Amino acid sequence: MANTANVASDGQVTLEEAKEIALNHAGLTADGVTFIKGKLERDDGREKYDIEFYTSDFKEYDYEIDPQTGEILSYDYDAEDYAPQKSSAGNSSTITEAKAKEIAVAQVSGATVDDIREWEADYDDGRLEYEGKIYDADTEYEFTIDGYSGSIISWETEPLRR
């Protein structure tokens, strides 16, 4: 879906407009982030803006935006340098797989646990993580959830090709 309010008079979305589209989608403002990448590139024969920024709480956002329409082609965010929270006794308590699945499907309107097509409990650098994918009619959602706090460590969204 195009955001025609952000299309320049020549029909091309500018880099600054692409950044604004990404910020609006993330619910952030320019004064609350640091941009580390913003450029027009060609990938698989298609032009796209590659926008990357991070917040003061170490969340990194990556966006690919169509320069003709302003459509968000894909996005993801990751909690960088994230460490699991410890209990007051110094032990790390984990959330259940069922709870992690509930957290994941809550991010996708209308999704249920039955929409999770891939699922895995994994240890990354000694930290429990739940990884999976949810598919709806036209989108694939890939995610990683922290097995201790239930925080979403990464979330990627890509349209399914038809």
C-alpha cells in the first residue's frame, strides 16, 4: 500500500521521506534515533531505500522502502547487546513455550497459535530463545523471543511472493 502523502512531485520518494515513513511505522521520531544507514540501492534488479537506525535502548531497526510508491517492502528490528534479566536470587527463570507463542501471535492481527508454521527453542550464546515463523495470506513474520523475559529480540516482516 503506497503512502502517497510522502511521494515527491516527480513521483519519487526522497531519502528524507523514506526515513520519515520508517520512523512513522516504528512509532519513533528523528530526535529519538540515530541513523546509521540511509541510501538508495539496487537489489535483484529493483531499486529500494535501505534505512537503518537505532534507539538509545539498543533497538536496531532496518527498513526497505520502495522509492516509487513509499511502500514498506520489508522491515525488522533487533535488540542489540541484549542480556537476559536475572531474578533477585541471581537465577534466570524462563518463560514457557506456550507463553512465547502467545507473545508472537499477539503481534499479528487475527493470528492464532495454529498459524505458527515453524518453531524452535534454541540457545544462542547460552541464552534461551524461541524462534519461529507465522504466515498469513500475504505476509511471512519471522521472530526471536527471549526465553527469560519474553521480550521480542527480533521481528522481520516480508511479503510473500505470488
